[in-house]
Amino acid sequence: MSYYPSTPPSIESKMIDVQYKIEKSRADLEYHQQKTRLIQSELEKNIRKLSNLIRQSELARMMRENVRGNQNEE
């Protein structure tokens, strides 16, 4: 009868360490993906704000030009 010993403890320990590293890397990846989504959302919000401010500035400029044009005609 042939007897094969189970996996040596040192290999089992290494396997557990590697599994832990894999799970930690997955958790880190998920964290950074969530953080990236939050940053992207904040960026999009700020881009919309800037776009609205630019539009408002452009409208105000056009209104000033119209007022000046009307004053010059009188």
C-alpha cells in the first residue's frame, strides 16, 4: 500500500497567503473602481456647472452688446 502525505504545511501556508493577496487585490480594485466612479461623477457635475456659467456669461455679454447697440442708435 502506497501512502502519499498531504500537502506540506509550508505549501498550504503559502497557498493561504496567495489567496489572501488575491482577495486583497480584488478588494483594492473594487475600492479604486468605486473611487474612480465618484471622481468621474464629480468631474461631470463640475463640467456641467462650468458649461452653465459659460452660457450665462455669453448671454450677459450679448445683452450688454444689445443695450450698447440700442443706445448708439438713439
